Amino acid sequence: MTDISRTDQDRHITALGSSVASDLFQILRDGRPRTRTELSAMTGLARSTVALRIDALMKLGLVGPVGDAVSTGGRPSSQFAIAASGRVVLGVDVGASHVRIAVSDLTGRIQAETSERIRVAEGPEAVLTWVSGAAHDLLDQLGRAPADLLAIGIGLPGPVEHSSGRPINPPIMPGWDRFDVPGWFRGTFDAPVLVDNDVNIMALGERELSWPEVDHLIFVKVATGIGSGVISGGILQRGAQGTAGDIGHVHVARGADVPCQCGNRGCLEALASGPALGRELRDLAGATGMSGMAPESSQDVVELVKGGNITAIQAVRQAGRDIGEVLTTCVSLINPSVIVIGGSLAQAGEHLIAGVREIVYTRSMPLATEHLQITQSKAGADAAVLGACMLAIHHALSPSNIEEMVIGAPTAAKV
């Protein structure tokens, strides 16, 4: 294997796992056009074999010609690259009170999207029925057939058994426990359905949009609940039962007597989530007789902060310190390059992040924080739906799936 092919192999690592550089499509996924001769030299395959495989990938709509290479004498050689718009995927972001879906090309570029105010508590049939109808509408809008859909990625606001796509005891999702989400779509779309926790897909989306070269990243969502998505070594970490990154239920000494909805006391989520801060501010207003401060949601707390309410600012800053206390342990265990703070409470801006930085930079080992960036999400509200698209793309374009499509293509018997 030449040096250039080794470079490509190193480059082709996604947040869901590693791929194989000797597969032509995986090489072309970097978007750089190459000739058959270049691909032959990089893979060691005969030029005739490369030509057959390129033809099969073109028939699948995955690869296309992009012009001619510079000629060194004689007829210019044709170049080929991934056909980003040849096929599409669907990304679905299911929140506590909203659903947003998008159709993207194979690079993650959004082509069409729509959203609806639907409470996840209405149950899986109501939510997924809307998703199915809206997905068909988006495909029609783009002039696409359902057969053009390679995969569907879905993020849910609760624990998910990723291997089966079933939610497991989700606290704010009545009727969803162990519901077969992929099975529900089976009669509607002939495409694989990937389901994951919403924070995991937000980590994928944030990395794709803002930190594509970063292989060690923690995305922290601070909203109704608190959780994190962990990317280590370029790979999304789910853990044995899919609960990796569940920092919301790590004990914080300051809140030892504060009950949490999980049944324990002193959980980070019971101290620093949006509802927790809302309760704290309401109680404080009642005890001191302050008026005009009765926040119910994370957004209400953010509005108080943006309005310059000193009490709310101090509460958010302390929430940042509490989150920082838990993240200090994460820094020692995982040694990330970047910690991204997202979710609705992150809209409070630097007040929350300043509290996180204050603790993490003070208590972590200097070597671990020398180049550590702690920053607000750049993807913002787009992180989840973009991450859902990337979840689908990484699965659909994995080496094993591409090989299956090539082998299954009618004209690919000899490839």
C-alpha cells in the first residue's frame, strides 16, 4: 500500500466507526475527484476491476464523473467523485414538544426541511405518523421517490437501545418504552432506520458542522435535562447499554439533599437543569418577596438572564460551576480537545460557560486543559437534525452496506 493510500485510510474515520481505505467508495468519500488510474494505484486493484466497480457505483447513483484530469499527452482521463446529490437520507429530531425533519444529500447538506409542534408524550403512533407523512411531502417537493432514500436517522429525547432502535424506560415519553421504531417504518420506507439518544446525535451534528478535524469531543446538552454525547478517538461512544455520557445523574455534593426524578438525591440535573433553576428562582422570589420572577422553563430563565436579572445570572453561573464539577472528572477520564455546551439553557451565553470554565480550568490537571476549548454550540438548534442525517449517512455509506448494494445491483454480478 502506498503512502497516499495510507493517508486516505487515516482520513476515513467517521464518528460511528472506521472504514476500509481499499474500498473505492470509501476513498472517494472525501469528495476529491480521482481517475481510474489513481484509484488503481491506491488500491492495488487492476484498472479493469476499478472500471467495473466505478460503473456499478455510478449505476447506484453514488459516484459520478466530474470532468477530465489534466492531460499529459493523449486523451484526458475522466475523474470520478462521490455523487452527493445522487441519493438522500432523512434526519428526524424528536424533542419533548417538537419534531423537526430534514432531507439531506450524502454530504449532510440539507435540501429541504419542516417542523411541527408535537408533544412526544402524545405517543409513538401520533409522532411517527406525522414524520412519515411529512417525509413523503419533502421527497415529493424535491422530486424524489421513496426509493432514493438510503437511510433514516432518528434522535429521541430519552435512553435508546441503539442495536434495536427501541427507547428504554424514557421518563418523559409515555407509551414509547420498548416501542419498535424501526419496525414501525418498515411498511412505509424500504430503508434502514437508525435510532439514538438526542444528545448523541447532537454531538454528531456539532462535530460535523463545526469540528470535523476533532477526534475527542464532549457535547453537553443543558435544557429540561442534562446529558452529554462523547466522541473519543473519532468514534461516538455509547457504552455497554447505551448510557455513556449520562452525566445528568452524577452526584454533586452541593445538592446532597435535593431530590431528583430518577429517585436519587443530589443529581446534577436536579441542580443545574432549566426546570431546576426555574424552581430555585421561584422559591427565592417567594421567600424574598421579589416580583416579576416566576420562570417555568429553560427559556424563561434565559429571558431573565438576557434581561439583566442579577439573581438569574448568579443562578446560571452557579449551574455552570456544578456542571463544571462533573466535567472535571470527564476531562481526566477522556481528555477531550473540545467541550461544547448546547441545549436551550446555553442561550444564556457566557454566564453558563463562564461557570463551567471556572471549575474545569481550576481543578483539572494543567496538561489536560493546556489546549482544551470550552465553547458554546455553533450548530445550535440545527445540531440534532444534522446529527440525525449524519447518523443515517454513516450507516448507509459504511463499507459493508456499499458492498451489499454493489453485489445486489443487477449489473454487478462480475464486480
